[in-house]
Amino acid sequence: MLTAATKRKLRQTAHHLKPVVLVGQHGVTAPVIAEIERALTDHELIKVRFRGLERDERNDEIMRMAAELSAEVVSTIGGTAVLYRLSPVLEAKRRKS
């Protein structure tokens, strides 16, 4: 669970990011989950944009997706969600440095 201060810093970092995954009208499918998984492993902090879903449906999809990927929802603004998950690959690289 992220603290409020950590979420604030992550939101600041994510502000300049562009969405790396776009979710269309079919919602979060297996290929979308696979792409988000890859992006989280590579970057830790990503933006996901949702199109064609109503607010309630979008919020349900975001929560389901975050639970399935063991990721934290940093923020949601409009149709964009910011997700964070500590990457073991990047953590190992940081420790070596």
C-alpha cells in the first residue's frame, strides 16, 4: 500500500508521461492485460487511457485490472489511470548501481 506522500510523488512523475496502453470499447481483455504487464515490468509507472467506457464501468475495469496485475492505482483523471508496481528487474538494477 502506497502512502499519501509516495502517491503525490508518483503523480508528479506521471504528469509528463504519455499513455502507453489504450483500452477500447471491449474493455480489459487478455492481450491488454499482457501489454500492461509488460509495460509495468519495463517502467513501473505507466498511464493507461480508456475509451468508449462509461465512468462506472471504467472504474470497475481499473480496479479489476489493478487487482489482477498486483498494481497500485496512483490516480484516475477522466479516462486516464496511473498505475504503479515495483519491478523486480528495475529494483535489481538499482541495487547494482
